[in-house]
Amino acid sequence: MTVVSHVEGPRGDRLVYAKTSGRGPCVVFLSGYRSDMEGTKAVHLEGWAKSEGRAFLRLDYAGHGQSGGVFEEGCIGDWAADAEAVIADAVPGPVVLVGSSMGGWIASILSKRLPQIAGFVGIAAAPDFTEDGFWAGFSEQARRQVMQEGKILMPSAYEDPYVVTRKLIEDGRRNLVLRSPLPMNWPVRLLQGTQDEAVSRETALRLLDHIEGPDVRLTLVKGADHRFSTPACLSQIERAIREVLG
């Protein structure tokens, strides 16, 4: 049974989540930048969890999907705090974090905060992307614009252009995870498509090398793109979660 509920977030936003009852550890899906809990992977994995009798949680950060708040006013630290608040409200026991793209960065942040993590699956995980992707790719003119005017409009490969704010850049720097130790003393499975146009395989390898843990593996899937949502890719995610759950 899945119940849609909500909790007041750290900044007063109404945070909406869907919790499926079942045996633990609870699989928690953390979606990507400008994505939400109605995405293909989140909904598919909820159905998979139901068929397996597994507890499952998907959620919307503030400014995403059904939750309150304004997207352009948010940042990595805010969204990580949102996820932490929802998990605290919805899940009493251990969790397996499944992070897609930005969700992989948020999972890495939460790995330093949550006491009850049983595993981590990263899908095209994008740690530190505001610094190593946005900022590193900006021209000097674009850097001046975002710092002086507070925002810049960015093109998107998937939808309309979107705003990158100075707040997002500066907060991202306070939440970088590849510049300091990242211990994960639980099973970790990283999945990365070779045709991913948003996250490079070099990023996946860097995260693999950076995580300190006894059981960390990276799987490169030839031909898969950043969405990682084909039937074959979804099956790959299921296998990774099963491995982490043991």
C-alpha cells in the first residue's frame, strides 16, 4: 500500500512524499535536478518494490513536483535538508539511498548525516556538478554575470532553458563531497551510461575512487544515456538494489 503524505520542511515548505509499506531497509529514491517523484525511474522502482514486498519512499524537494517552494530559490544544501526531513518523518529504520544524477550528490551528503544507511545505489550520480559542471564550463563573462546579477539562463538538452543562481553556485561550494573524505561502510553500486551527455564516465570513476568503503563497484552500461530509463537500464537498477539489500 502506498500513502501520499507531506511534512513541513526546514524552511516551512510543504514537502510531499509517497511511502510504500513493506519490509526494510526502506529503499529511498532521490531524484535529480529539476526532476520529481513522478519520473520514470521513481515510479518504476515503486512498482518493483511493491512486487518484492519492500518498503519504498519517493519524494519531492521544495520547488520540485508537488512540493511547495520556488525552484530558483533552492540549492543543494536546501534540497538535501528536505530529503533528510522527509526521511526522518517517514522512515523509522534503515534506508538504502538510490540517487539519480543530483540525487547521487544528495545521497553522498546524507551519508555523512544519517545514522541508519544500509546501502547506496548511484545512477549517473552527479556530485559537485555546480562547481565541476556549471562553474567550470562558464566563460569569464558568464561567471561575472551570475555573481554580479545573481543568475544566468542556461540552455537544456531536454526542456526549456533554466536559471542557475549565484546562491546555487555558492551553496554548492559549501556542500562539495569530492574534496574531502567520503566514507561509506555499506555496499555501494554506481551505474553509469557511456552515452551520458550530462555526466561523464570520468565523473563516475572519480566518485568510485573517492568513496572509502569495503564494497564499492561501478558498472558502465554501453550506449545508455543520462536518463538511464530503458527497460534494460531499469532492470540493471533493480539488480543493483538487490545486491545492496543482500
